[in-house]
Amino acid sequence: MILQSYKTTYKTNQTKEKTGDQFRFDVLEGLGSKPKKLHSKYFYDKIGDRLFQQIMAMPEYYLTNCEMDIFQNKTSDLAKTILKNDTPFDLIELGAGDGTKSAFLLQHLLNQKADFNYMPIDISPNILTVLEGKLKTDLPELTIISLEGEYFKMLEKAAHLSSRRKVVLFLGSNIGNMEKEEALAFCQTLNSYLSKGDIVLMGFDLKKNPQIILDAYNDKAGITAAFNLNLLNRINTELNADFILEKFEHYQTYDPITGACRSYLISLENQTITIDGKPINFEKDELVYMELSQKYSLEESDDLAAKSGFKTIDHIMDSKSWFVDALWQVV
């Protein structure tokens, strides 16, 4: 099959300007709040993409290996549920990244002669370009329709492009980047874009030894710190700001009871920075909340499914039982 690329109007100059305006608004609003905060979705410029690839390769960052274990060694288990309804489908991946894990499933489905289209959705044009090039080389028979933009806008676009049943992948514990009430709202909204019988494959990082979790987000090499600090650099570049990165420090916490793993930047001194000429004051030791990585129990993941209008039909776990890809179906 011919490799296809569907680029939405997200890439037009007008929309890029709107996206830049939104970035500016979110940054100024976040840094004007108490406590200060920045949105983790803005981590992913070209440098951020590269740093995150390095994070995924770190020995401490067990999440990649755990989910890779599932996709390498339990692909047939994943595919069995997807193919149980023997009809054509669209395999939609939210936040596709470089597709390293999903490529195993794609290859297995192709080997099974499944009739499907692969629709990766990502906000990063850079990462989608990389993904398309890789798949064109490795899986030339795959039909791919790339959708660049926000998840739900692109899900709506996918529904307009095809009336096939939907199988949605949301991997890498991306659901963990949301507060629990936000995760519930997200899953309920996701359900609203799907039809009865459609399937969601949702990745959850499970609660485990707290030190293992903390080490994964506070690596000795400082790559996670650089990943967080790079957002300040992006603000400097794109919003004409004057952050001095050496005046901020990365700080990580994990609460094993709630499962909340949170990252912050700490201002090391009293300082004033400007963003497009607007002054923002920081007190010494003031925190900027950067990101949440929420951990779940199996019971909590099942409860989230039920409250969102899904039923859990399977748990596919890695060999250490540290991570689960839960298969949900719309009821």
C-alpha cells in the first residue's frame, strides 16, 4: 500500500500564529498564578523531543522497557482482542511519538492480514515526520494517515475520514500526566468520540517500590532536569524572555499513598524575568509546578474505566507486573 500523509490546517501560518498566542497566554497565566505552573505539553519542541528520547533510553526509566516487554512478548495477546471482531478498523494512536512500541503491534497485525489503517496523532510535526519516515522504510505495506494536532480535534477528523470501528492506543502512561479528576474528564470525553464496541488500549504505570519510581524521574545524569529546564529555554526563544537556566533547579517528589509523582523547578534566588517585556517576579526557593506522573493500582484503573463508560476486558502486564496495558471497550 502507498504511504499516505494527511496534514490538517494545523500547519498553516495562521494557525501557527494562534498556537503561538496560546503558548504565550498559557505561560503568562501559569506564571501569574499561585503556585506558579507551566504546562508539560509544551516540553516537546525539537530539543525537548530529543531529550525525551534520551530519557526513554535511561536505565532508571523502567517505563519504556516494561511496556516494550508487553509489545515484544505479548503482542498476540493484545491483537487477539483487537481482532476478535473480524471487521476492518482504524488503529489510532494518541501521542504516537516515534512508534517504537506500536511497530511490533503493527507488524503483527500486518502478518495476520488484518484490514486496518494506522492513524498516528501527535502535536509535534517533528516527531510525526520521523515516524512516517521510519514506517515507510520498515513497513512499506502499511497504510498510514498522520494527523497533526490536538487529540480530540484529530479524533473528530478521523471519524470524518473513516466510518470503520476504532481501536485507540494511549500508551506510555500518558494518562498519568493528568490529575485524577482530569483523567476522568479526559476518558469520558474520549468515550464520547467513540461508538459502542470500540476499543481503547490504555497504558498505566502501576504503584510499586517508591524508590524505583523516584529514581526514574530524578536520574543521576540530569537528563530529566534538562528536559524540564528546556521549557524555560523554549520560552526564551519563542516569547522573547530572559530566563537564566542556572538560576533554577529541578526538584522531584513521589507520594506512594496517592501515587502522585510531581516535578518542579525551584528559583535559587530572588529574581525578575521578563516575557515579551512583562515582568514576572520569583522569590528565592519559590516553586514552579511542571508535571505530574500519576501511578495507579489495577483497581484504580478499572474504576476509571467504569466511571468513563468503558468496561475492562483484559489486563496485559509486563513480566515484572510494574506496568499494565488495559484493554477497555465502549459499553
